[in-house]
Amino acid sequence: MKIMCVIFLVVSSSLAAFNIDLWQNLRFSEKTSEGNVYIRTEIDQTNINTNKLVYASGGSLTEMDFSGLRPGTYQALAPAGTGRTYYGLRRQAGSAPNEVVPLRYTGTALPAPGLLTKVSDDPANDQATNYLDVIADYVTVSDTRLIVGLRTRGGGFPTGSFFGPWNSYMVGIADPTLEDPYAPGAVAWAFHYVNVPIVMSTGLYKITGTGISDVNRIAAISYSIDTATNTLVMSCDMSTLLADPDFTAWYNPENPKFALLSLINRISGTTVTQMDSSPGGFVSPIPFYLDPSPNPVGQIAGLSLNVEPSDMYFSAQYIKASDRFNWDLNYRTADGRIYSMYTDDPEHAEQRNYRSANLISEFPEVDDEEGRIWVERVPGLYQQSNPITYSFVRGVNEPENLRMELSSDQLLLSWDPVVQTPAGANIEVDYYTVEYAADPAGAFSALQQTESTSLSIPLASLGNMRFFRITGHKIIP
């Protein structure tokens, strides 16, 4: 019998399972034959109204619902590309603001509106004038730029005549913990599309109060207007914001988050009147992505058959990247028997310890049987480990036809090999123990172990050896 170290493939992954604010332990399955991956996450399920996964589909974004897998755990099936694939997230619960992880933008030019992740919707027709009526706002990020979008009901984005009044279209960002934007000392920043001659022009603004003098332009922005969707897209370099100590006082690049809100104002002289605003939301501009894995992810270690007085079970460790999960793991014998294995370890754990049920009453007696671990990486797609061999018997028959022969100065003991268990299973024992005693009613002492079916004993060493007993032994784990 042999027991082998069992390993299959190597761990290869893009990132560990990670948390983005409300989305805990984000993780992936392997890619299916259709080129999709399953994405799982733990989310507080209280009062969820919106729970979306966002992914690119051609020149636009697609939103799909996460489905409940079990209490607190949600799952979605989405396409995965051949290279790095980015995803976005959007959730809203109860009366709380939207929470958004924007899908990353990898281009260099200003993106089309369809490539921005929605932050919030606003009811249509709550303003009589179409271009003063906010419909939705959007956001995305690239490696260097923050990009926002503002959509209105129609009519373009007229800024007004030379003498006014003037229209002001803003997408503002601020500290997400800021409770009152009008409180003394409150600071916000805004992408501002406006044209008040001599006084105010389109750009990135820092807002420190409620008057026109408290709204100060700090940088130019890029912008475009998509007439087909009536969407204003604006972009600034993140370095501008990160150079502002008031911004970095609360913004943490290691765990970034900001509040976003859209506003349309009417400016007349020094009077500013709010016309409409969006519900807005909280944005976590963290790249959420999957890198391709050239090989199936995972490693099996420590596969063994364990036999205890009242418990017999297979056990193994499944070692993998924590951003991956498997569907199922079981033990399969060469003749096709399947034994499910279970774990209490969380899916995102890098090592999950599996064991089978107690098989002591149902597992057949076997001798050098071969078996493997099978890991289901996506539904219907299994990866198998290298095999192990093992034996399991509940007992062995006694050796029969014990013979003793004198030959020269030796006593030769021999016996028939043990080839069956009491239950009739065919086996090959591993060794025999020869024992002796002076009185058959007394205690026997061990003389020698042998793998042979015979043993020669020098006559000169017999001493008080008068009676002999042979027992067969089978090694099991």
C-alpha cells in the first residue's frame, strides 16, 4: 500500500477576496465554457431595493441583479473577457442613498455617456422646463481622471444670454460624512458647466459657502454634450483634487469614497436659485476586476483516509486564492463511488478543510483501492487531483495450516497466506507476527514480524518455546 502527496495545479490569481464598503468578500468562480464567471459577495440584506452588478457590453454598460444565494450571500453570472475584466456595483437600501462602485474606464478620450456608471435617477417632469429637469447622474474613473455625467429631460444645456439669467449645471462631490453642506466650514467641489460673462466660466470649482463669491474656479475641465441622450459629460484630473489639503483631509486614496450630487441652478445677478437636484449617492472609486487565470485555480493537500474507533472519513485541504470559490468537492473511487465532502470554512478562506461524513458503517472493505478528489470549479466542470491508494478492512482471517518441520539445526514454521477478511473481501496482508509460549494457556510473547509465510528458528535458541501462534496484519490509515 502507498499513500501519495496529492497536489493539482497551482494557485494563480489577480487579487485576494476583498471588501468594498458594503460588498464583503467579493470573489469569483473559474470561467465557464461560455466565457462567463460567477461573482459572489456578502451583503447586509436589510431593506435592499437595488442590488446591481455592472459590466461592459459593447459600447455601453449592462446592469443585472444579484440573486440571493443564501441569507446574506448574493451571486451574479457575468461575461469575462480574455484580459482584465472590470465590473461595477450599485446598491440602494431603504431610504439610504445609492452606493456605487463605478466600472473602471480604460480609455484616454472623454467616454461616451453609455460607459458611465449610474449613480442615481431623478423623477422626470418635476420641472416645467426640460433642460432644468435632472433625470440621472453618472460617474466613472480612470487611472488619472474623475469623470461625471449629468442627464436632463431634453433641450441641451443652454447657459443663458449675455445679460442673463444664466443656467448652472453642477455635479458636486464632498466628504461622505458631511451631514450639512451649509454648515460653517463645509467644503465641496463641483464640475460646473456655466457661462456668466466676466464672472464665471466652465471648470472645476471649490465651494466654501452659499454665495457666488464662495464658488471659486480652481481648474479647467474637459466636457462634451451628447445630444442623443441629452447628457453632459465632464472630467477633471484627480491630481488637482489631491493637491488640495481640504480634499485630502478626508479623502483616503487607500480606501476612497465621496458623496456625489447633481444640481441645476438659475443665476440672476447675485441671486442663486436651485431648480432641481438628484438624489445622488456615495461613490467608492475602487477598481473591481478579474484577471484571467491561465490554469484552474487550486491545490489539494493532505488527502487521507482516517480511521478512528467510531469514525472513518476522508479529509483534505483545498488551498486556493481567496478571490475564488468552488462549487463542490467530493471523493471518488476508481470504480465510481462518490463520497461528498463538507467544510465549515468560509468560501473566501485561502484554505478550506474538508471531510466526508462518517463512513464506518457503509464503506466496503478494500485493498489498495485508488481514489481522487474532484473539485467542481463551475457547475458541471470538475478538476481531479492525483490519486491516493489505501486499504480498509474490519478484520483479517487467521492464517491456516500452520506447519512445523525440522531441518538440520532449524525449526521451519510455515502457513498458508491470508487472502480474505471474515466478510469475504479479497486482501493481501502486509505482515505476520509470530508469537510463542511455554504453555498454551499462558501468555504469548512476540518473536518476530515477517512479510513471508514462513520463519526459520535455530534449534539452539528455542529455549522454552514450545507453542507458536501466527497472526496476520493489514495496515490501514
